[in-house]
Amino acid sequence: MCCTKDIGELFEGRPDALVLAFDAILQATIDWQPNTIGASIHSVVMTSKKAWLIIKPMKKCLDVKFYHNELLTSHRVHKTTKYPNKWAHHLRIQHDYEVDQEIIELLQAGYKYSVS
């Protein structure tokens, strides 16, 4: 169940570094269209044809989840979950400087999967 919530509310009481990390992700993905950004109860959801990126602000990091039809291998992937036709990949990001080229390429793979 989704609800309308302000994205800023999700970051209340969280370290400033998480806000900066979220901003870095937003900057890296903002021009990828179609791409709609909204907030649910506990997370920010980015949607193209379908939800492709779910960012959950936790106490010390962002849990960044995206989907792909293949298992993507990278030491940056914290965990994966297999679904019938796709894989969920979780990244853990604490600082804006962690949103580097490798992270952007992983996110872009998830985005491209969502619009295919």
C-alpha cells in the first residue's frame, strides 16, 4: 500500500550524509526518462514503465534496490534476491562519493531493464 509522503520526511533524523548520497543518486538518474519520483511510507520509489529503483533511508545508510533480469556481479552489490523472472539487487550507500561510475552503471542497467 502506497501513500503520499514528502521525500524530506523520510530523511528526518537521518545523517546529513544520507541526504547528500540521495542527492547524488538523484543527480545521476534525473535525466533518464521516463522517470517519476515519489515517496511511499518508508522509501523513495522511482518509476519508468514500472518501479525500477527503491531507496530506503536506514539509520546509517541507504538501501538502494533495483531489478534486472540477470544476476549482476559486483562487489558493490550487498545482497540479491531471486524472483521468478528477475533479480533484486541491493546496494548500501552511506556517502555521496560512493555514487561513482560503477554504481551509476549498475543503476543504469536496472533502469534499462525497466523500460525494455
